[in-house]
Amino acid sequence: MAFNGTWKIDRNENYEKFMEAMGVNVMKRKLGAHDNLKITIQQDGNKFTVKESSNFRTIDIEFTLGTNFEYSLADGTELTGSWNMEGSKLVGTFTRKDNGKVLTAHREIIGDELVQTYVYEGVEAKRIFKR
């Protein structure tokens, strides 16, 4: 339950390069790098409720560990996949509906920060959040 709480974006590492690899246009990349994202996570056993709020949208996501679900990114990219726990880390594996390529995501608590790591086509980015 360490993920529970509200997390606000603090900083990004290599996020614009990641969005470029994902095919996000330059204007959306510039906006996305400064989206003021806030994530509220509530875990109840294997079930998670996540609310993502940014300058562009607010979305509620519910998922159960190990169960596939559909999700769309802020730029409209549609994905299907699932989250699983590996030790104390949430690990997501998602497949893009438009091209079949895989996006992986990890969420872990490091110190007092929530670190989200994304990997797509060999490009890694991190988004670091604070409570």
C-alpha cells in the first residue's frame, strides 16, 4: 500500500526524447513536458484505482493486477496491457493498438518519491513525483 496517496510531478528525465520515440508531435511534446500531472493512487489488495489529473485531462483508471485492460495516453495513443507486482515494484507491459509495439512502465517508491520509468523502442524516460 506504499503507493497510496496523491503524487505531484516534480521533474522529468529524458521525457521529451521518449515522447518523440512514441511519435508525439513537437507541440504536444513541449506541452506534455509541463503538464503538471498529479496522480492519486488507491490500492485495495490486487485492485488499484488511479486518478490522473493534468492540464489536459482528468481520467480515472481501475485495474486488477495481472488483468488486461485498455488505456489511452494523453496524446490519444491507445494501449492494451496489464500491471503486475514484482517485489515492491509495479510493472506494466502495454501494446500499442496502432502498431503492435510494446511500452513498458515501472512504478516504484524510492525514498519519499514515486518514480515512473517508461521504455519504448529502447528509449528510457523517468517521471519523478512527490507526495
